[in-house]
Amino acid sequence: GEIIDTRKLTGLKRANLSGSNLQGARLFLARLNGANLSEADLCEADLGGWTGANPKGANLLKGVNLSGAKYNADTKWPEGFDPAAAAVLVER
């Protein structure tokens, strides 16, 4: 997939990031409502404060690699998504 420098992106709502390489990306406070992240690689990404609520629910993250990604109490997951089952790490 394509490597995306998220520091240069301001609006990711409804973005098509399907298959993107977002390994280690700093998505702190990113607004990804409605974004397509299917088959994206978010391994070891920082998702602190990420907002990904979407009417499609957990299907939005189908096939997404979240191994070792980090999130905090402000992170909003799609309805029905289980971060523990996806091996996502909690920042304390």
C-alpha cells in the first residue's frame, strides 16, 4: 500500500485509506469518521484520541492490522469493535 505522512493531512473524514501503509503513524486526535481503513496496516500506530465512530460499525476496521497500535481513554472505536481482541495496546 501507499505510505501516507499523516502530519500533512488535516481532514481525514470519509478518506479512502483502504490498503494504506500507516505503520507507526501518529494519528493522535485524528478525525477519521467515515474513512475507509479496510486492509490498512496500522501496526504500532499511535491512535490516542482517535475518533472513528461510523454507522458501519466494526466492519470499517475489517482486515486492518492494529497489532501493537496504541490508544488512550479518549479514543472512540466504531460500535461493536473490540480493541483487546485486535491486540491494540492501552496507553496509561
